[in-house]
Amino acid sequence: MSVRDLIIHECRELGISCVGFADVHRWEQPLFEPWVPEEFFPASIYPEAKSVIVIGLPVHLPVVESAPSIWYHEEYKTVNSLIDQHTWRIASLLNSHGYSSVSVPRDGYGSIRVLQKNPVAFFSHRHAAVIAGLGTFGRNNMVLTEQWGPRVRFGTVLTSAVIPPDPVMEKSVCTRCNACVHACPVNALSEDDYPDSLTDKKACADRSALLNSERRSPCGICIRVCPVGTDRVLFDRTDTRIYDDPEKWKRYHSAWDHVRSYGSEDVTQRDKA
């Protein structure tokens, strides 16, 4: 069994939803500008790295629809924890086969307060996911996938194993509908393609800090309204007007309001629309 097949088999055993592979030299070939600085390259962080393995786990759409809420807050933490466990297991599996490997923690910053001062982590799982062919950037600054849109979290393993890479997606998954731009509660996005679309990282981080103090972070609104993803078919949410018409879709809005009314602090009416 090849190393690639070994990892794919392990991912299936662990119930991992998607996996992609990339050669570390791909970071030396910018897909757009401005690009990732060299000190953030995989080989700069782990010099032995020859390949990058990226895994993805979805956040379920009906949970995201309640955001910001304690429900989404807890599922977000659960998915992050699972990703860290899975990437550690994959790295350990490779180590046991003689390929030196390390996992990169899902969130590479100490707290949202740290992120407010410097809204950058030491490694970008989002860029790794794009480079490994799992999706493309959307105007909401997130990686959009065909199956879950932006409702997916990524984790990374850096390994000395040489693994055949997956092709980078050439066609953008983003529909450029600007739903995320119009829905952003702090006006942090613009009607431009990534990376120009994110105009105010601090405003986004400040909102996250506020929601975190109320135990209902992250925000989630820009990924809630994104129309991309076959998960919308699964959950019967293909008509995204559901978020804008509380009278026509009253039972859904009532459910979301109910969830938002419990389990967190200082809930206000401003997030119930």
C-alpha cells in the first residue's frame, strides 16, 4: 500500500470527510497576490516537510443557521477538537511507518485577544486546503468547497513522505452573489474577489471577541448565508431567502430564536434577525 493509500484508508476509518495532498514547493508558486510570506511556508515551519496533508470536517448547516449561539459555539469547538485529534493520529501513523511527521494545531493563536492585536496565525490551514485542491477562496475570506460551501474546518499534517499531490481547483467555487458581503454585521467585506474582499480584519476579530465574552462565538453569519454546497440539498435549504423572510419561514426563525435565547450571556435582539 502506498503512503497516499495508507492515509486515505486511515481517513475513512476515522470518518474524515475529505482529504487532500500538496507538495511543499507549491507554496513557492503564488496563486494570487499578496501571497503567503515565506516564513509561513510548511518547509519554513518544519524543514523536513516534503508533503502536506489537509483534512476537512463539516459543521452542520442547521447548527450554523442558529449562529451566533451556544449551539454553534459548542459544535465549532467539537469539530476543532476532532481535527486536532485526527491530524495527530495521522502524523503518528506516518511516524510509525518511518516518515517523520507533525500535526499543526487547528487554531494557532492563544486567544481572540491575541488575534485582535495580530489577526494572523503561524500557519494557514485555509491556504493549505486551497493548495491541496479541496476548495477555493470566497469573498467571505473562507475556503468554499463543493460539498459544504464554507461550512467546513481544516487541519494539516506536515510530513517527510513524498506523496503525489492533488490538482489545485482552477474554477472558483464562489458564485460572487455577495450574500456574505451584505450580511456581514460589521461591514468587514467588499464586493471584490479574495484577498481584496476582506477589508477590515480587526472589525471581524473585535466582533469575535465580543461574542466570545458572551459564550456564543464565532459569528458564522457569512458562512450561514453562502448558497454554495450540496449540504443545502441534504438539509432542504436551497432557497437562501429563508434567512431574510421571518414571516414565510416562521418555524425556522422561531427555532433559531429559541436556541439563541439560551446558554450564553448578554443575548440581545440585534442578532435575532
